[in-house]
Amino acid sequence: QTLAANAETSPWFQWIVKAESEKRLEQVLNEAYYNILSTLKLNGVERNELITDTWIEAYRAAFTTKRECLGILGWAKGFATGMHTFEAPSDSVRDSISRLPALAIWGSADKTLQAKHFIPLFRAAFPSGLVCELPHAGHYSPEDAPDAIGALISLFLEFYHLSNSSGITNLEPA
């Protein structure tokens, strides 16, 4: 339900469905090495000044052959054809997971996996989890806000390390 609601306004998911209906999805994604920048832009790269030949090469290096494109194609095709299913955890697993320390760092400008759809899922899974939204970061938030993300992760790890070494349990965010 969440993924479908997200897809209604996500340019990337809309493109996947259209390309599959036009029988172009496999052809395009099997050539991800050549069109990786289009894919990245459709997903929402926010900081265009980062896009250099070196940057593009780093992203496309994983997709040089059809075999290396199987993951990106499988995910897109599975979504477009409605073949993806997500297993619901048992009550005991859900309970165990809900007590784990968790941090979600979300780029508010992410047009592909929109915060309004996915942060509620995170909050449901991790009621005591921390959520940090970065207003000027998109789908590639580590590219858009590397210093902020690094600082947030460091603070999170330090907080839980200190609390565990002090014997504090059942931490709740302030």
C-alpha cells in the first residue's frame, strides 16, 4: 500500500511502469552503464555541482554488462508487474525489532522514496527510533549532506554506546 501510494507521485516509479508497459524497461535498464545519469536525475540528485565525469563513472561502474544490471532490472520489473511481495514479520519478530535502537536519516527532497510515505513505516517499526529529516537532501542524501549525515550517525552511535556502557535500558528519544 505504501509503495503504491508513493509510486503515484514518484517520477522514478511512474517511469518504471510506463517503460514496462511500452516494453522498453529491459532494454533501457540493461544499458544502465550508458544512461546512469538519466536514472540518477530522475531519482533526484539535488546537488548538480557534484556531477563530474568522475562522479558519473563511479555510479555507472557497477553496471557495465547486462548481468550487472540484473538487480536494477529485477527490482524495476518486479515493481512494474506487481510481482514484489513483502513478508510481514511475526508478532514476536515485530516486538523484538521494535526495541532495537534505530535512526532514520531522510532527505526531505527525495522524490523516489518520499518521507510522507516511508517515515510512518519506520516509526511503526521502531517506536523509540530517531528520525532526522534533511530539508535540502534528496534520494542521494549522502551526496547532498555528507557532513550532516556523518555527524548524525556519530551522535547516534555515541549516544547508544554511552547508554549501554552506563547500563541504561529502554531509552526513549527526547
